[in-house]
Amino acid sequence: MQEIRCGECGRLLGKGEAIRLSIKCPRCGTVNHVRAASPGTEGHGASKEEHPWPRSLTTETER
């Protein structure tokens, strides 16, 4: 996880990953704009791991 800190006073504002975020520092009042340096082009996909269950499912009519 990445730390998100105030650019003015350095206070920790949060931890995590953000594509775009605007957050106001409660200490100094500065509005901080955070965005990802290079958002992933991959997107979310299925796991590449093998699973303990079969990949094909059967319905009641197929049995």
C-alpha cells in the first residue's frame, strides 16, 4: 500500500491505491489532489491459478 501524505505539512492522510483523489488535510487545510502516475492498462481479470473445482458446471437437466 502507498502512503498518501499532505504536500504542505506531510501529515499522513491515508494508505491505499487511488486513481484520482482529492482530500483536504485536517491539520493545515490544504486540498491535496492525488492521481496514479500510470494507471494499469490490464484491467481486472480472472485468476491464473489452478482451482480445486472443475471448470465446467452441469445443470440439473444435463445430469
